[in-house]
Amino acid sequence: MRDYRPFLIILILLCTLFGNAQQDSITVLDEVILTDVRLLHFSSGKVNVLKDSLVDRNGSSLTDLLQFNSSIYLKENGLGMISSPSFRGTNASQTAVIWNGININSQLTGQVDFNTIVPRNYGSISIRSGGGSVQFGSGAIGGSIHLNDVFRFNKHSDHELLLGYGSFDTKNINYRTSVGSEKTTIGFGVNYLVSNNDYKYLDTDKRNENGAYENVNINGNIGHQLSEKQLLKFYHNTFIGDRDFSGTITAPSNSNYKDINVRNLLEWSHFNQNRIHRVKAGYLYEKYKYFDNKDREDFSFGNTNTFLVNYDYKVHFKNILLNGIADYSHITGDGTSIEKVKRKTLATTFLFKQNLSEKISYGVNLRKEFVNDYNSPLVYGLDVKYVLNLSHSVHLNASKNYRIPTFNEIYWVLGGGSGGNPDVKPESSLQAEIGYTLNKEKYTFHWAAFYIASEDLIQWRPNNDGIWTPTNINDASNYGLEVSLKLEEKWGAHHLSWKNGYGFTKAMNNDTENTLMYVPEHKANSNLSYAFGDWLLFYQLSVNGSVFITSDNSESLPGYSISNLGVGGNIKTKGKLIVETMLQVNNLFNKNYQNVAYRPMPNRNVQLKLKFKI
């Protein structure tokens, strides 16, 4: 390991220098409750917070939610199977998923399966576009998805039960509750989702014969104010999945995949007028078993254990915000094709923001990691925001970002024609972005243009001996434009909302000048809803351009558009009980489409939901 002491000493000195500064009294409790405050203070680019109404319509999986409410292209190996994103033309391991402020991308694969995340049980879900490796670590190149629990320190007792039934014998039960007082709050949610998933392959005589799944997802959190200046919080999430893996339209499958992900995080905060100390301790566990033939006992497996400690110190005085962070993690992993390995990482982060005036602010961010099994680059971020007036604002940012090699890429045991590469280097990228926002009472318009230059991209390719191994070979250039427009109109008991997004992305392999696989040039989505009193009618549209499915661009999948239509309302009852019902038709026009080659997605299908709230 490299000597990290000089950088750490500088960080401590900077924190100490500003630690004695004073400012006018400010309220910090709300900020302490928000664990992921870096998203609030140090993200100058676009951050899209998804409202509860959107989560209600697409809350069964993160895949479904982002498909209709973002410019992210989702690759799904059949409904409910492994799902991965392409954010601004990057690959799945270049999108970071942040759970209550910590990066939860798999140490084995470098990505998160979006079908293992149930959005409905989180208090806040945000999409941050652009590079964020300084704040959020490895993988935050194309963007990041933020899942946050929300704490309410007031007297309340809320309970919600959702029952759902739909096509392909799909059953969904979701219960969540939040109970609290001025000192203590407790939140809990559990989701059970099971389906035969035997949908028809349109224009064929075949069905999805091996696609059944059964998932359990549990969320829990506890917050307690120890004193006027101290707050203790605990977060927990467990996902247990049992999925038969669908085959392709040309090859049947009899495989099965069982996985479990457990996340625990304990956080203590101490705060006063202008300073906040945070200490976090976490434990993450992931394990999978893959059965090539589910009728046999033979399986392959892999698992990792992650222990982490984080110290976060933030001081706010006059027009300056300073944040120093030190992270230490100890990760172990093993499996059928992975040697028993350890990875120890110390990361130091320095975040600085200054408001030069009411109109202009800028930030400077630095991060350096010291790791025992690879050399991590120094990454940085620079941003400027100019607010012309209450309606108009412009932002610019530039950053260097990275992705560390996964355990599979470094330690895969040589055998069966493949093996890991201990000399593979981290991927790195340089990014620049400029954006503009117009915010009026009844509409909001935003556009952002971006450019990403990546080098040392990791690909599995055969070496001179014919062994498939990860190698740093490709450089890539991604550029594009993202536009969004939201319109709102209210009159009497009527409420009309129309939310639209469009993304143009060009992602090129600089060596071959070919377009990268599974990156559509055009992606658009539209959500139109009309509410009258207690009743709601909504329409969703997702449009995806064609994508290449081979690296030489010789084959492609055609573009497609899919629509959902739903109607719902409240049923009045006596007392505090609120009953909501919703009928939703997915793939309204029965389109035959694929987002991964030879893996058809479902035909027209129906969902009925019944929600009880008290």
C-alpha cells in the first residue's frame, strides 16, 4: 500500500483550520436527518427526485420505475431477471447505487441488479446525472441512483398495506409502517413478490417457460435523539431472491439463481450551530448460488463480506461549506471461481463550496484512495453555478472519475478457458457538462449537454493462449444532450401534470469508431396524468431507439415504444381508514419488443392494486 499519511495530514489540518470558525446560528437537525447530504450540497448538476406518485405507479422494481421516468436505458434478461442500466452510454458497472450515503455496487460484478431494489419502501429516490466519483466512489461515471430512508421526528403512527394481483399469476404484498415521537422514530417495510411469469412470446408459439421468481425485500430503520446535539440512526435492508433464469427465444433454460443481500448501517451524529460530526459503521453481505440445472444439486457460488467505517466532518461558516471525509473498508470474498481474497481501502475526501454572491457559487472536490491490490487514481471535481434570477440558472462542472476492477476481474480462478488478471488497471474518465434550468410556477424546463472521455475500459478478451481474461484495451467517447419539460395546471378540483424527458447519446469506441453496444441514440419518456378530486387517470410512454448488439455493429435490435394506462381512486370510508384502488394495463398496444437480444419482454398484461392506509 502506498503511504497515505501526507494526504491524510493535509485533510485533517484543513478540517481543523476551519473547525474553529463561527457563523450565525443555523438549523442543522434537518440536515443531520438526511444521511446523503453530499447529494444536497455538492451536486451542481441535475438531480431528479422522483415523487411518491411516480413510485406508486412503478414501485415494484427499480427497473420499472426508471424505465418510464429517466433517460437511463435498462437491459433486462426477461421480466424479473437480472437488470442492468446504461446511463449516458456507460455500462452497468459505471452507474453507482447509493444506499443511505454508501456505495452498494457488488464487489463481485461491480453493479447492482435493479430488479432486487423495491422503490416503494424508501422515503426518497433520486437520480443524479454525471460523474460523482469524488463524492460516491467507484462506478459513479455515468451517474448515480440514490435510495434514502427518511426519518420523521414528530408524533405519528402511519400504516400502509398494498395487495396486488396481475397477469402471469403475479402476486404482490407490501406492508410498511412509520411510528414516531419527538425523540424516537421507527420505520419498517416488507415486500413479497411472486410470479409464474409465463408470458407469451409474441408472434411465436412459445412461452417464457422458466421465468418464475419469488422475492422478499425487508427494510427497517430506527432513529433516536440521544440529546439536543446527538442523534443515533440505524438502517437495515435484506433482499432474498429465488429466480428461475429465462432462456432465449432460440435456447431453452432450466437454470436457477438464488441470491441474498444484507445491508446494515449504524450512524451517530453530533451537531451544533455550524459543525456536524458523523461516524458510520456498516456491514454488507452478498451471496449467490447458480444452478445450471435446477433439478440437480450442483451449483456454483460466490460471496463477499464488507466492513466499513466512515468519519464525516462538515463545517459551515459565512459563505463557505467545508466537508472532510475518511473512509476505511475491509472486504473479503470467495466462491467457486474466486480465490479467498481481501481488499483493504482507505479513502480521503475533501469537499469545498463557496457562495461568492447570491448569484454565483463554486465548488472544488478531491478524493484519493489507498488500496492494497491496485493503484487508484486521484479524482477531482470542479463546478460553478450562476443563478441569473429566481427563474433562470446555469451550471458547469468537470470531473475525473473511476471504476475499480472487481473481484471477478482480478481474482477469477484460471480454468475452463478463462481467468482473472491481477494487473488490470482501474477505468478512468474525464467529464464536462453544461446545463440550464428555467423554473416557473407552472412549468420547469431543463437541458444539459455532456461529454465523457474514458480510458482503460475493461473487457474480457482471449489472450495469446486463447484464455479469456479482462484487459484494459478500449478508449471511448460519450457525448449527448438531455432535455426535460414538466407542466402543471390546476383549476378547482382538477389537476393536470405532464412530465417529459428526452436524451440523445452517442457512445463510440475510439479504437474502432464503432458505436458501443446497447446504447440507443434516442430515448424519450412521457408521463401524463389527470386528477379530479379523489380519482386519477394516467398514461406512460417509453420510447427507445435501436441498439447494436455486436461490437462490430453488424447486428442490431430495432427500436420500440411501450405504453401503460392506469386509473385509480380513493374509496371513502368511515374513520381514519383510506382505501385506494388502481387498475393498470402495461404494454397497452401489445408490442413485441426486446431490450436484450433474443429475450422477449411481456405481452399486454394487467395489474390490480388495493391499498389500505391508516
